Amino acid sequence: MAKSSSNPPVSSLPEPHLPEPLPGDSHKGDAGRVLCIAGSTEMPGAAILAARAAQRAGAGLVTVVHLWPGTLPIVASACPEVLHLDVSTKRDLLAGRIPSALRNLRHNVRLVGPGLTRSGSTRELVHRLLEDQDNTTPLLLDADALGVLADHPDLVAQAKGEVILTPHPGEARGLLGEDFGSSDEDRQAAAHRLAEITQATVVLKGQRTVVVRGEGSWVCQRGNAGMATAGAGDVLSGIIAALLCRCTDDANAYGSLDAVCAGVELHARAGDLQRAKLGPECLIAGDLIDGLPGAFRQMRGEGA
């Protein structure tokens, strides 16, 4: 794949902002339902981090789908408020079908990938979800869901609805089939190329995370090296998923791009708050979830 020679546009998207607080008579359905397909025997913690982050970021109901046997009791013990769907004994995915129990769950957004491993069942699931996606339910693909698309990033462009990709640089290189540098210019150019190929919203993680949709882009100016720790990306995907639940079809209301940028900003602010408290060496992914209340207060102008 040839590299683009054109310079990417400068940041052109509005500054991140949060959705309006829910009315006092709201119920959990108004706060939104996240379907989280994550975790495996080797990495059950990825499901825990993504689910807890979605809860702390405001999702009213989170359901974790278990593709692997044995993960349910581990995740359930760490996330008592989460619902669970165990499809580990089903053979549907290997036969190219989405289990009916999964298809029929009510949800506002699907988060797929953290800790799933790049197995055949993961590959089949991601391909089927892209093929069967409707035009009302955003699909957020992270981690191993991106890994299994490395040979076929064009499949994303065929999806009917909104798709959000949250790769780290290594995953972005796999999807692009090419290398790119670590400078701000190189990272922005790579994010734009990936957004063009996939017709998706791209969140290229790392120092100064880049968000791209179409010709528009925004670069996060917060965050720190202490956030370079296992699981931090799982937390980010959970935060974004929760905010995507608050989007509406009204063109003048809170949109999916607003949610994505706000999720990145919240994640970075939480990291900076926890770095100040703990120091960069002691920061772990779970600390980012603990920093979310202060990050929300900051973004609402209420102080940390």
C-alpha cells in the first residue's frame, strides 16, 4: 500500500464536551446499555476493566458476553453489577453464525475485542458483526478485534452503521499494511489513511491520541507516560462505549463523534489526575477508572 504524500489537515473538530446530565427521573435504560464482548481464559481482566470503565463512565447497564469457558465466575466476582451471557459452549460462531442469545440482547452499543485473543471464533464473530450490523447500533472494535482484521480492513467499510476503531500504533500498522513514524505528523497522516480505507472513526492511541473522521481530526493534548500500562486501552474503550450510549439521532444533539472525543479526553484527564496522586511509576489501568469522577468534574467545570 503506497503512502499518502499529502499533509493531513490540522485539528479541525470541536473541543470535547460531555452530554447533558440525565434528568432526575431517568432510569438505567436512559443511561444506556453496553454489550461488551471481551475477555478470555488468559486475559479475563480485559473484560473486567472495560466493563468497570463503562459503568463508571455512566452506562446504565453493562452485559459481558463470554466466548471462553471459565471467564464468567472471574469477571462476575470483580463486577457484581454487570450482567453476563455465556456463549462459550455454543458452536454457532465456528459455523459462521451469531448465537441467537447474543443477537437478541437489547443494547445501544457493542464493544468488541479487549482480551478476546486472535482465535478463529474471534475472527468469525467480528466478520459476522460487521456483516450483520444495523444502521442504529455503533460498533466499537478494539484490541484483538482489530488484530483479526489486519488482512481485511476493507470489511469495515462495508458495515451499514457507525464503526469506531481504537488501535494502538502496532494495530494501526497491521491494518494499514505499512509502517509509519512516531511524529505527530506521521501519526495524523496514518490515522487519516486508516479512516479513509475503513470509512470509520479512528482513534489512534498513544502520546497525543488522534481522533479522525472523514477530513476532520482532533488531537488530545493531555495524558502522560504513566498511562503506558497494560489495560489502559481497555479502560478507554469502556469509557467511549458508555458515552456512545448517550448519543441521539437529532443532528443538533450529542453525536457519536462528540462521545468519542469526550471519551479520549476523560481518559487522559483521569490519567493526569492519578499521575499527580500516585506518580507515573505506580499508575496501573484500574487507577484510571478511579480517576474518572475527578475527570468528569473537571470537564464540567467543577474542579477535580
